[in-house]
Amino acid sequence: MGGTSPKKQKDEKPVKDFISWFEIPAINFQQAVNFYNRIFKIDMETQFDGNYAMAFFPVEKGVGGAIVTGPNSIPGIIGPLLYLNAGKDLNNILNRVEAAGGRIVMTKTLINQESGYFAVFIDSEGNKLALHSKE
């Protein structure tokens, strides 16, 4: 017995990038924005729309995302693990996590020489996330 593969439509192209957008939930919106601004040394643009607020990670191309607060935006450590790009060396960002109000769960760890390194942290809102870098 073998598995079955879904049949592609003639004009359907395979998906290459499986993430197109991400949102990190927050209860204390400004605390979360301050946390990410501090660890990444950025200034997130914010938008308020009725019951929701969003602060956008600045991107020029590639996958974008935001800090989000509003109904059903509940922080947590259970669920998918999002790896944030930490540039050349993730320790530059990881070393700012605790001073910004977060907690390091796993220090910089080698995946393998080709893939690079990762580390896991809990942000100021209680979300579990990871950092990734090549060095």
C-alpha cells in the first residue's frame, strides 16, 4: 500500500514559500511593541482600528508580520514555533531579550554547519518564539 499524492491542476504551480505573513499576539500591546523594538533595535509603525491594534515589523521584501492585539489575540507557549531572522549572529538580539522583559529558554545552539544556529525565548507577553542565524 502506498500513499497518494494530490493531483495538480494543469496551470497550478507548486507553492515555494509556505509563510506569507505572521502575527504575534499581545495583551499589553505597548509592552510587546517596546519589547520587539528594543531587541531588534527597530521602530515599528502602529495602526489602530477599532478593537484591533497592529505594529508592523519593517520589511522591504520577503515575509512580513506584526504584533497584534484585539479579540482572540491570545499569547501562549503552545502551538507553532515561529523563527525570526536574527541576521548574521543571533546573540546580538538574544542578548537583549532579558533586559527587554523576556526570558531565554534555549541559548544559541548549532543546528548544523549548513543550517546555522537557533535559540528559543519567551517574549514579554508569554509567546514562545525562536531566533535563527547562519553564524
